[in-house]
Amino acid sequence: MARRRLAAFSVLGACALFALSACFGPSAPAPTSSSSTPSATATPVATLSATASPSAPSSPSIEPTPTSPAATTPTGLPEQVAPLTVYYVAIGDNGTSGPMIGCGDSLVATTTAPVSFTDQVGPSIRTLLANKSRAVGMSGLVNVLYQSNLTYLGGELDGSTITIYLSGQFMLSGVCDIPRAKAQLEYTAMAASAATSARVFVNGRPIDDVLSLK
């Protein structure tokens, strides 16, 4: 009887040990350095390394490149020094000395001394209007605008056509002075702008209307 009780206690003891072993199991392994969780000091080191790396892309520049329109396009016409071309009339020349106009006359180009300018049209027209002498030196040429009170307001080039705007009044000596005055203004404007045609407005009206005898 005593042997059976000892055997029973032995079995119960073994079962108890087995149960305790099954409940707790083996201890969990300690984390190693290959764990996916980063350490507290790993992130700052990696960030500094990426910033200092020469292969890291730089931020885009906002400065214009030399080939961009903003860097190469000029803001105005360059200043230059050159003679101005001004047209006067050779009366009765019948187109021998230049383009034939009006009453069998010729239009002749003359040049001034070199002057400084950026827009050649304005200085050329102003030079023509500022001449208050009918005779152009000893050349035999005539300036039919010498009595007129005209002021240059501005001009614009549209393709091959130059348009100039004047204010004031014409003072001419006769019917033949009408085509002469118009030609002097138009040819002087065309020479200054390298245009092939010209339009003239006086006080907002086309020159043909202003000079019309109707």
C-alpha cells in the first residue's frame, strides 16, 4: 500500500514539473544587432551622411541661364553715333539727282555731322523740322518746310512701314510745295528706319487730308 502511494506521488510530481515547463516554456532570445528596429543614434548619422554626399541632387537654380530670353533680350535700342539722313528738294531736276516727285522735281538725300542717338527716326525728323532756311547752304536744294510750325510726337515701325505723328501747321508757298513737303517727311522717315513705305499723321489726321485743297 505504501509503495502505491509513493508511485502515485511520483507520477503527480512528474506531471507538475511538466505542467510548469509547458506554461513558461523556454526563455525568449535577447535582441541582436540585426533587429529591424533602428537605434536612437542611427537616424541622425544616416541623415548627415545623405546631406553631405556629393551625389545628392542640388536644389534647382532660379537664376536665368545665359541662353534664356530674359538674359539675352535687350531692354532698349543701343546708343550709336552716326550721321543722319535728311531729304531736300532739287526743283525742276526731273528725277536726275534722286526720286522724281511733284512738279518735275527730284528728292535728294543729305547727311548731317555724326550725332548720338538710340532711335534715329526722331532725331532725323526733328533736324528736318528745325531747319528754318529755304535754301540748304550752297547746294541749290530747297527746304519747303522752313515756314511750317510742326513738332515730332513719335513714330512706330510696323513691318516695312514707318508711321510718324506730328502736331502743328503747314505753311507752304504753293500747290507744288504739297508733294514736296510730303516727300521730304516720308523719305526722311524711311531712311532713318530702313522702311520701304511711310505714313504721316498731323494732329491725328493723315497728311493727305491735311494738305488737301478740297
